[in-house]
Amino acid sequence: MAIALPLSAMRYRLMNDYSADWPFWGDGEDAGLCAAGTPALPADLEADIRAWAACFNDQFSWEYGWPDEETTAAHKAEGERLHRCVQRALPEHDIVLNYWERSVR
């Protein structure tokens, strides 16, 4: 059963994908990659989000996954931390962490 959001609220997916510098995606009719800066976040949180996406783009291989278990665990933990931070920064929106990148060489 889907949760009804207020009319001004949006549902965003925080999710890495290859070459995406800004890892936010819409949901439903707005399912594509969001424009950079959407949703709007404080500058320090935006920088952390971009660094998390850059880590994925620099280290995750589409063919082999992460280079080692330590990197895998650290990236997942950072994604979970960022998810909590974004939820606190945007309480009016529904933010979903879609963490799919689990494979390791």
C-alpha cells in the first residue's frame, strides 16, 4: 500500500548510477534522474552527497563490483548516514535509499 504524501511533498530515491554526479531520482511520473541541486540541500550535505557519488563512480566496477569488503562496507555505511541526514534536512519529503551496489571482486 502506497503512502499518501502531502501535495507539495515529493518522493526521491537516493541511488548511485554510473556517471551520475547527483544521485537523486524522482519517483512515479518523475522517475528520472533529478537535475543537479534537486532536491535543494545545505551546501555541506550537498558536498557529502557528491563525494559519495564520486566514490561510486571512481571505485565501483560494472563488471566486478567494489575492490574489497572494506570499501563496500564503508560506502554502504556512508550512504545510510547520508540518507538519515537528507531525511532530517527535508522532513516534508519521502527519501528512499536504494542501495543496490553490493558486489565485491
